[in-house]
Amino acid sequence: MYDLECENLTKLFGRHRAVNDVSFEVPRGSFFSILGPSGCGKTTLMRMIAGFETPANGDIYIKGKSVLATPPNKRSVKMVFQHLALFPMMNVGENIAYGLHCQGESKAEIGRKVTAVLDRVGLPGVAEKQIAQLSGGQKQRIAIARCMVLEPDVLLLDEPLGALDLKLRERMKIELKLLQSQFNTTFLYITHDQSEALIMSDNVAVMNAGRFEQIGSPEQLYNNPKTGFVAGFVGDSNRWLGRVVDVAGKAARIDLEHGGQIVATLNDDAVAAGMQVEVFVRPETISLRSDNHEGNRLSGVVDSLLFNGANSRVLVRTGHGDLVEVSLAVMDGSSPIRPGDAVDMVWQREHCLCFALAGWNDAS
Ligand code: ATP
């Protein structure tokens, strides 16, 4: 059973297709993110679901019923905006109670619901506080409480962590996920930040230029991207361009654009000899151990070490001038790596993600 279904949704601004034939469904009580770069159409899609934009084509179903003819305030959908849009002149309790007043609920019922929702977001006893007295994280939770008190079927969140500093954003990712499972309400979250989408979501749709490229769990998108765009946008990757020399079974030999040859296990059936391809290799799948004779090997010189805690990297410059990122986490630590060291980078052929280059054709 789905709380939200979108069917062939399209939105035109003049001749520009901001959202282009998008279909997806969100299972009840799940956390679903739409991930894509700025301008790809995320907000427009969300505004159609909320009822603030009218689609040129397609339909939207909440709990199985079309809501196209339902005005925004009558849809069982609430929206948290990036800048939260809390009313600064009202205290916390009044902010949360506002929607309930508009629905004509009794004073006693409103008081009970406000207290209950403040408990659920972990902020009991703040009803009398002014908005300006709250921390950034508390404001986030109040913005969510103000929506959740109305018991929507779907909560829409439009980059709500965008205005927070990095540390608070990291903490709020986890809090939002916990809040979602506690309310057991469907959350539809839009973001351009892949780490937010991967950490919080049950499923993620990767959006590019108005279309969905792939929908899947974070693990599926990371380990088994279906397009070069998804491989490049989700997670860190080294990316090379190349041309396929030949294909034998599932193995393709590829001449890299700047020199060097590798072998990739094909995950894209469209790839054939002579084609231009893009190849992605995750930094954590490359090893600097020279005893590994299987798979691919590229030689280079350590350019620099980038310390970033568990996500630290070694940058290696190949003889052909390419810079390759290798994860420091895969080093065994017995022999420290220093800039200027000559190294061999080795990785298994199945760790190459290889896709026909978008826009490539035989004539090019
Ligand atoms: P961001 O992450 O920067 O908010 P987004 O992915 O949410 O981007 P949208 O805001 O949905 O993208 O915009 C999609 C495209 O539609 C963009 O090219 C934008 O310029 C265009 N667009 C959005 N709203 C309008 C409008 N009211 N009139 C004309 N064009 C619009």
C-alpha cells in the first residue's frame, strides 16, 4: 500500500520541462528522498504534490485517491521549508496550535495535542518559549511538530537542513530519521546532498534534468548504479573517459583517454567495442598493495595526502597525468605513504563501473 503515488508527472515553464514524465510510489511509513543537483526539478515536483503547482500532465494519488482537484489546504500533505517559516511573533505553542485553530478544533483538544507532539519531538515544556529563544536544532523539531500535529499522510521536507551549520546538520540527519520512524509517517525529502539522502532514506530517487535516473535503496544506488550520472553523483568516484577496445563475455578492455589500459566487468549491456565510455572506480576499492596480481594496475607517484578522518585520501598522479583518489582506510598502515613515493594502484575489474558515454554515437 502506498501513501503517495505520482504517475507520469510533467511540469512545463514555457517550453522548459522542469519535471519530465516522472513516476514513482512511496510505501507507507517510509523515508523517501529525491536527490539531484540544483535546478533539476526537485522543488517543482514537491510543489505539485503539495498542490502549489498544477502539472501539465500526470496524476498524484495520496492513499490511492487522486488529489489533482484537491486544493493545497485540503490535501493530507504538509511541507517543511528550508527556512522553516515559523511565525516569529507567536510562541512555540501558538505556532504548533495555529493549524489546529484553523481546523476549528476545541481549545482543550488543541492543548492536549500540542503537549503530546512536543513530547514526541523531545521538547516537552517549551510551549511558552519564543521562537527566537530556540536553538537551530530545536527550531527544526518545532517546524516538524507544527506539521505532524495535523497528522498528515505525507510530510514533505524541502532541504530543511540547508541553513544549518555542518555539525548541527550531521546531528539532525540522524534525528530526522529517528523522528520519521517514531511518527511512522511517510517523509518525502528533497536534497542535493547525497550523504543526507544515503544516511536517512529507505529509498532514494536520483533526479537529473527533470527526470528520474534511478530509484533504489541507498545500497543499490551506491553498489549498482544504472547510469553514469548516478555513479558519479552518489558517493565519491574516480572517473575516466575511454574507448572500448574489445569485449569478451562480460569483460571489456578499455583504453583510457589519457593513456593506460584497464579491464572492466560490464554492468551496462549497451557497451560494445569501439564505444566511448565513462568508467568509475570508488577510492575504497583501490589498493596500493603491490602483491595483488589480479585485475587492474596503474602506476603513479603519490601527489598528496588529504586528511579527513575516516574519509582520508591519498592522491596519486599517474604517468599519464591523471589524479586518482585512493582511500586511506584501505591502507594497512605498516608502511606510511609519503608524497613522492612511487606506487602501484590495483583493483578488481568488477569494481569498475562502466557506462556508454551519454550523447555518444558511432559518428562521433
Ligand atoms: P534547487 O535545488 O536549486 O532548489 P531544484 O532541483 O529544486 O533546484 P526547481 O526549483 O524545481 O529545481 O527548478 C527546476 C527548473 O525550473 C529550473 O530550471 C528553474 O529555473 C525552473 N523554474 C522553477 N520555477 C519556475 C517558475 N516559477 N518559472 C519559470 N521557471 C521556473
